[in-house]
Amino acid sequence: MIDRLINTMKDLLCPPGSGVFTVNTAKERKAELGKLLYPNSQNIQDSWEQSLEVLAQQKVTNLLGICSDCGGGILRGANWGPLFIRLKLLETLSINKEFFDLGDIRVIPHLLHDKYLNPETLKSCKNALYGSKESTHSVSPLSITEEFLDIFYETHPKKTIFALGGDHSVSYPLVKSYLKAKKKSGTKVGLIHFDAHTDLLVDRLGIDLCFGSWTTHILDGLDSPTLCYQIGIRSSGKPKEHWEKTFGLTQYWSSDVFKRGAMEIAHEIIDKLTVDKVEEIYISFDIDALDVKYASSTGTPEADGLEPHQAIIIIQELQNHFKLSGADMVEVAPFLRTDIEAVTEPETTLNSAAIISKILIKGLNRYGNL
Ligand SMILES: [Mn+2]
């Protein structure tokens, strides 16, 4: 079982920071990350493959990069999130001992999900990724992520994943596999979704799994949509009541957080999840939940958003009451920026993402990962 997982990882994943298919772009940054993760290595591919052999014994959470922005569609560039956020985590926050790096999902940047592909394209992409047209592996980033995580959780049901996106569509396979695993172990879970947007379209121009529609389709996997809480919403064509009535979830818009305070909101969610007998939670964090002052290097920056400390209070209070057993940080696009006075980008956005990622990683490590 463990061998099967490691062999699958060698097929479906690549070394940390290598998920964007490129020859020269950001070459120095990749080398820098390689040095930080494998200090004495002559060959990153070999060092990464060797490191996978000790996965089973690791007691910390597992970091997974998904460099896909094919599910985005306004300004792309979140494919660079995993490389840049890792560097920030390691260089500024020095937390290399607090996570085990699984590497990045292999990404064909033109693909989203295998269900959108015809048989010829599937075959030629299988050939490109795995050297055989007859391979049984998936080829699109969302499909590969789900395939990998299903085997990961089957092999190690108590281990946790902290994922770096990618546009927000990557949370669809991340949360889907997580929910399947939790259902199997009989664990009741809630989903906490930080975002400026609801991501509750049924489809966008006919595509059902994208950054604007992933939440709609993940609700089916929860015991009840009432176990989903969205925080930080402010850019929406329809009022809160519409979304709550249509989908059955609960929203705290960023104006609610400013009016009532982060602590009060956190405790209202905690009380409701407690009544519903939830044991564990997943937190999906779209960086645009934060105000544009703290996060402008993203595809759809929005004003009037959360202050980082408000998000942190809510995350920490939730972690004090429920086991955090899955989390992601998405939509950080370091090559994008909005010109705002006195804000240096992408450093500001990367710092915000790294600080919140660190809190999520510590939360995931709190109850062990074995
Ligand atoms: Mn989102």
C-alpha cells in the first residue's frame, strides 16, 4: 500500500517548486527553494524521490503545491503561488521543520479536468506525461489531484494536507477527496471558506468546475450545506439572503465582521458547529478575502476586505474548538499587482499569505499527523 502510494507520487507529482512547466522563468527561485529543502543535493529530482521514502514516519502536515490557474479567468498567474509562498515560508518564517513537502502536482497548463477532454487528447496527454497512451492515470490538474489524494488518504487516513494553489478551482479536488476520506472514517466535518466572492455559480460560460463555481459543487459532498460557512464576502451581484436561501449555507460578509467583530463571528460559528456535532474542519483561504491593501497580487483584488488580524482571530478560535484536518491557501499570483500607495508587491501579498499559512500549518500539526 505504501509502495503503491510512493510509486503513484513519482508519476503524478514532481519536486517542490517545479509544477510550472518552464525552462528559464524563475529558474533562480527554483534553485533557491531546492537548496533550502535539500541542502546537500546535487540533483533535486533524486533528492525529492528519496525524501518520499520517509513520508510514512513524518509527524508533521504535508504540503502539496498545485500550480494550476486554468480554472481562473480574469487575471491569471496563481500558478506561481506554490513556489513563491514556499520561499516566503522558508526564508522569512523558517518553518521548514513544521511541514513535509510532497512536491507539486504535474500540470499541463492548458487543461482543467479530464471530463472536458476527448479520447484523442487524453491519449496524447497521457503519452506526454507518462510515456504511454494507455496509462490509467489522469492528465488534468484537478483530476490528478483527486486521483493522488484518494490514494494518499486511503494509505494514511490520519495524515493531513496543506495545499498551495493555484486558482480556487483546485479546492474542488482537495475538499472532495478530503470529504470522501472523512465520510469513510465516520468523521463529521465543516467547511470554512474565506473569500471576497461566493464562488457559487452553477457554471461559468458552461464550465462547472472553475474558480467561480467550485463551492456550489463541493456542497454535495458535505453531510449538509449548513456545515459550510463563508467569511469575507463583499463582491457579489446578489444579496446575502439570496445565497443563504438558495444554497443553505451561512455567510458573514466582510461588513458583518467589521460591525460585529471577529471574535463574535467566530463564536457564533463555533456554537453552530457544536450543535451540529462537527468534530473536524477544513479551511479554504482565498487570499482576496483580505483587503486589497494586504493582497493585491491576486486575480481579483477587492477593497473593503478583512484585516489580516480579523481572519487570524477567526481561524485561531476555530482551531481552539475543532481539529483542523485540512486547509489550503489559493489565488496568490505574485506576478500581478494593483498600484496602491505605500504597498510593495508582491511582498505584501506573499507576507499575508505566508503568515496565515503558518497559522494553518501550526493548526494542522496540533493534533498530530500519524
Ligand atoms: Mn475564491
